[in-house]
Amino acid sequence: MIDLSGPLRQLGANTNFIEQVRAQFLAAAGPEANQKFSAMVGGLLSGRLTVNDIRTEAKSAADQLKELKRDLGEDSGWALDGYLTILESFLRETARPPSDSATNVVRPLPEVNSPSKK
């Protein structure tokens, strides 16, 4: 697992960045969403929460959005696509590599076909 303690400390020192994220993604959100964001950022910065904890929350939210999208149908479900895209992107970017793969394994580069080779 990746050690994020250093970058998280830097993030905590940069409150402007945290507020920019809040303004960009939560400007129209209600107080509950803003409180949840604050609690999760605070937990992550203090070490009470891990990236895996945040992934669990994101997965749950994505599943709920998919269900709501199905319930709303094609006419209104598209309104949730932006949120769903953000959550799914986070889940992909923070996914653990398969347990059978080592991170320090040197693998050969694929051969590139160049015009000089025939």
C-alpha cells in the first residue's frame, strides 16, 4: 500500500486547496454534504481514516447513485453522471494492484516496430 502520510500533511497545510475543492464540487451542495466532506478530510488528515475507508464510502455512494439513476430512468438519470464519474475515477485511481503482482518487478519493454527493422 502507498504511504500517503507526507502528501496528506502537505494537503492539510494547504487549506486554500481544500477550499478550492469544496467550492468546485460542493458549492451547490447542502450543509450535510459539506459537513461530510469536512469530516472525511479531517479524518484523513488526522489519520483516523485511511484511503481504504474513503474508498469504501465512495463505493457505497457510487452504488447508491447507480440505483437512483436506474430509478429515475433516462429522462433524469443523466444528471447524476458527473458525480458518478468522479467517484468511479477515484475508485480506479486508488485501486490496489492485484496481490500476486509485485511493485518492484522489472518487466521487459514491449518491442517497438521501427521502420529500420524488417
